[in-house]
Amino acid sequence: MDPFAKPGLHQAEAILQAHGVDAYFRSAAERTGDSHVVIDGRKVLMAGSGDYLGLSTHPRVIEAAVAAVRRFGTGVGGSRALNGTLDLHRELEGRLAAFLGQEAAAVTGSGFQANLALSALLGRDDIAFTDARNHASLIDAVRLGWGKVRSYRDLAHLRERLAAAPSGGGRLIITDSVFSMEGDVADLRGLVALAEEYDAKLVIDAAHDMGVFGPDGGGLATSYGLEGRIDLITGALSKAFGSVGGVLAGSADNIRYLDHNARSVLFSTALPPASAAAALAALEIILAEPERRARTLDLAGALHSGLRELGYDTRPSTTPIIPVRFADMAAAGAFWAGLFEAGVFTNLVGPPASAGAMLRLSLTANHDDADVTTVLEAVSAVGHRLHSNG
């Protein structure tokens, strides 16, 4: 069999193209500070970005990145362990550790790289218990490790799997705290209780909640006061922080172990200076301007409510990630194309990213109430037209 002919996103794309829909790898000629993009010469409302607080275009964040380039250049030319560590990295790590309620942190080139570091925790006698909805980076991490992998559907299923696991090896429970496709939230209290009951270590990926939830934006773990009972937190700086990069946060011993043993950390060039400086500036804004978090959540709530009033079920999400499911990729693609024609850009998602076909919407703190109205009016019009034609 041709190694290049395996199933994947290109198959979904072929279905869409057969229906005249070109939804993937669309390039923007310009991004504006009011959360619009210019595609094919048209300015459209971006309703699919993970830049939840709108900080990637914030003047202070941009200036911090520019100043870092002037001071350090565009790259560091090596890995963190050898020649690539900057004072910027150390400062960012210290600030992120405190922000996430942990003792220490390590920053990586991407959130994906941060999660791949988890493979270093899995020896031959260890077992990783992973939520079936986890992000692809967490799935790949446990595949790369030497240990066994047990997927679970919910807390009851996890309890069964923990109880049936042989003794002697390490046990690692791994979950997203906010699941990236449907925006639903893990039961962190229940997971902490099970981890403690069965002597397992708990790792959560806070990519979509750090910066957005919590008293100071430290994520859902800080919302529930659980940060001291979680063994490792991973995250991405490409969402609420408006930059790029990843983070691992936990005890000093755990972070030191990963620094010296995780291949994705050891053998990757360090985070570029501009990205580190941008994340630092974003963190300062997150702490100083809680109204940005409130605005993001308010807009998400308004969009959830409006879509539900139109007859679209966005459950179980209660976060800025807003899913709208469809029967198949052809139906989802037709709706995506209709919204794009109406001036609203959304994310069209299907296998292997999700189990079924869906549109994934999100708004940022740079949007306003008028933008919510624009999205809802477009959804209503496209839905009415497709239903009438169907």
C-alpha cells in the first residue's frame, strides 16, 4: 500500500471539493486588530480564532516582540540545554509557574512539543490513562512512550480501568481540562480524587483555559483551588497569550526531570526571543486587565444562547469554544461556505480531528456585541436558505 495514500484530512477535503467547498489552508493577506481578516480581497469576520483575549495584535505585545528581536535577533541557534537559554526564557518560566500555582516551569517551542514531553514519563511497566477526547498531541505523547495506554470515556470508566490495572508500575492520568473540539470541561475534582485514591499522577493540558478562567486567569485548576493537587500542567502560549510556545509546570523536581529527559525539549531549538517576550507582555496584560477575560466569556455566552435560540445545540460546551454539529461533512461544508460568503469565517472540523462533522466557532475580546449579531444573522440566513433548498 502506498504510504501516502492512508486516510486523513485529505479525504475530508476531497469530499468538500466535490461539493465546491474550499475550507482548508485558506490564506489571509491581512489581520486587523478588530478580529477581521482579509481573504481573497474580502474583509471577513474571524469567528474561529483561539486568540481568546485578542492579545496577538495588542500594541504592547507587538512592541515587546519587536524589542526582543532587536536585542536578541530572530532565533537562538540551539536547544535550551546547550546554548539556547535566554534570560527571557527564565523570566517567563518563573512568571508562568507562579501564574499556574506551581513551583517551576519550562517553556517549549509549541504546545504540541510540551505535550510530547510526557512520553518521557512512561516506562515499560507504566500505564497511561487518557481521556478519549484528548488532543492529538496527548495521544501522540502516550504512543511515543514505552508504557501501556488505556483510554477512558468518563470517571466511572476510569475508575474501572484503574481498579483493574496491575500493581507495580506507575500510573499516569492525562486529560485536557477544556477539550479543544467541543469545548466541554473535564471533571478536575473527580480526577484529582481518583488520582489520589489509586496512587496515580495527574497531568492536565490547560491550553484552552489558562489565561481565560480562574481568579487571575490561571486556568480551571485555580478556579477550583486544585493547583496544588495536580502533578503537572501543560499549556500553549498560542491561545490566550497571543504568541506561540508551550509550557510545562509542576514541582521543581518534575520539571528538572523533563528538562533532562524529554526528547521534544532536549532536541528542539529554544523558543524564539520574540515569542517569549510577547508571552511575557501578554501575561502582564492578563493580570492587569481581568475585563478581557470577562468580555471573552460574555461574548461566548451570548453566542451560545443565540445559537441555541436558532435551534443549534452547542452543548456540552460552556467555554469560548462553540461547536455546531452536522450530519456529515457535505452538510457542514455547505454551511461553512454559506457563512464565508456572508462574511463570517469559521472552522470546519471533521475526522480525524473530531468524531463527526462540525463547525467550531469562537470569539475574542476584540469582538463586540455587533459581531455576535453579525454571526447570528449569518447563521440564521444560511440555515434558512439551506433548509429551504434541502
